[in-house]
Amino acid sequence: MKNMQQMMKQVKKMQQEMQKAQEELKEKVVEGSAGGGAVVVKANGHKQIVDIAIKPEVVDPDDVEMIQDLVLTAVNDALRNADELIAKEMGRFTGGMNLPGLF
């Protein structure tokens, strides 16, 4: 019975540490870019886009599709980087296992 109580304390401690790590992810920012840095998108560890920067020289009113493609590419790059950040930060709790719905 004592082992069960000890195990439950460890589980509770791990849950608290995971929750803290998830909260800290919101403060960590990664970025993605496209067009050699013409468009830079920043996202936090909660996969929220927090900033988009577009260099003025790539703004061509006659080629809006290019800007759209650059923004789309940069956003996807930032979100991939956020996924990598999340996997790295939370992987220490899961031992590298991918547990769907956990984070």
C-alpha cells in the first residue's frame, strides 16, 4: 500500500511539472521564414502566431499570390518549429513517446 501512495505522489508531481512546462511553452517563441527572410512568422509554444513581418521590398501589388505563398510557407515553417519545440520540451516527461492528446 505504501508503494501505491508513493507512486501516486510521483504521478501527481509529474503532472504538476508537465502543467508548468506547458504554461512555459506559451512564453517560448520560435520563428519560420520564407523567401530568404522576406517573410518571418513567429509562433509560441501553444502554436499561436504572435508576429508576422514582411519586408517592404517583396510587396508587389501586381503579384499578391507571391506574398500569400511566402506567408503560408513561413507560417507552416513556424508551426513545424513549434511542434519540434513542444516535442523537445514535453518529451522529457514521455521518454520520447508520442502520446496523442497529452499536449
